[in-house]
Amino acid sequence: MDGNMIFEDLPEAIGRHLQGLAAEQEKLEDQDYLASLADVWRQKEALFREQAKSVKLEIVDSVSNKDGRGMMILSYSGSILCVGPVFMTSTNINFSRWTEYSSIKLRTEVPDIIMEKAATLEAPVEVDKSVLLGNSRVKATSPAYLIAVCPEDLNEDEQDKRIRESAVFITAGFMKYNQTLQLDTKSVPDQFTMKSMVRFIAKKHGLTGQEAKLVIDDFITLIETGMLMGDSVPFGRLGKFSIKTRDAQKARVVKHPQTGEEMTVGAKPARGVPKISFSSYLKERAEGVVSDE
């Protein structure tokens, strides 16, 4: 399928942007990757719309720069600009308000977030036009794709809360969607069983199945030996294996959790317990993996 066909249901500007991202990754000819990019964009748009609806924001085509309501903008590049409400005071004569710009890049773990305490909108906010900001490190965004604004009868404190909480949820969701693009499913075995992983390693490195199994077995044996010798054994970027001592436990009487009857739990001597200490890298990566169960 031609790349243009993959993006045919998306606005032309978004299709061009996604093809540009694919070109940066040298995957412009990878139809599966292009389809994944398109799917991720659709998920992002749906998430933005759903969150706006959840906190009762109105999707509009334009907002005056003198409109004091809080708003969220999704740009064609997939970035998020959150604009707080104007808290009117005798000194706030230029309609200044806080802003948070989240540039959620495709291949990074953490988005670039630029926050300002007293930025201004230099022109009306309109779909298909860049948002122009004053008193801000971000002077202009890419053209706005969706604009969601707070209701007119909502007080400033509640507007502020809705925009801030929505920003947290949307940014986290966008990062999760991006992580799905970072997984190269062609570089993993079809199943994560010992047999299929050995077969995959053997094929990838030009080994026989037996040779690959011996290498893996030796590696596992080294880790086991180090643990049993009392060492904390590193396991690459995943973490460390070790054995910790669990203190002796005296005999005690407890109640059976179902019958309520008293029962005796026997004493246990001090003993070693295997432990895995996962790295901060893996913990950060795991945050975006949420089971549906």
C-alpha cells in the first residue's frame, strides 16, 4: 500500500508530518511502521477529544486572545499547549496566564515541557494557524489542530484544575502511545519461551541451536554462582540479582483467615532469599505498560 493511502483519512498536513517522522527514522518505505504512525495519531486525537469531553471542555475553531478562559490546544505536530485561565487583577492588564508546552518527541522517554507563569496570547487562537505567545520561551507553536476551551460560566479556580489535570493525563497517554512505536517486533522471537528464544539467538548470531543453548546456560550458571557466593550480580540494564538474608522467625499462634480458629505457625531459621533489584531504566519503561486485565 502506498504511504499516501495509509494517511488518506487524516488531514494532509498530518500525513506530511508523519511521513517526515518516518523519514527521520529511515522507515519511509516500511509500510507497517507508517501504518503504526497513523494508528498512534488516531489514538492521540481520540484521547484528546475524550479527555476534553470528560472535563466538559468545548471543541471550538477559534478563541480570542482577550478571552480569559483556560484552554488546551493539540497541534498538527502532536504537541500539547495548555493555557491557564486569566486571573483578573488590577495589575494584570495584559491578560497574562500560565502556559505549559509539551513537545512529545517520538523517540524520547520524557517529553520536553516548557512552563511559563505569565505568558500572553499575542493573537487569536485559530485552527490551522500557529499559536503566538508573548513573554514565553516558546514564541509560536505549529498550527493548531484541535482547540478545547473551558465553559464560560466556570470559575477560574475550577478552570485551572481541569486544565492542569487534563495536561497530566494527556501527556502520559501520548508517551504511552509513542512507546509502542519504539518496540521493534521484528527483532524478537515469535514466543518468549526458552526454546524459541534459543532458536532466535542461534539464527541471529549464526550458531547452531546447541551452541546457542550452551552459551545461554553458561550465562545463567554464572549468575546463579555469583548469587550463591554472596555477590550482587548485574544483569545488564534490567537490574541486579542477589541473595538477602531473611531473619529467623519464632513460632507463633495466629487465627486461620477463613475459620477464625487459632493455629500454630512453626519457627523458621534464618535463611537466604533470592532478590531482583530492577533498574530505574526498566521501572520507567514499565510505567507505560498497563495490563487490560
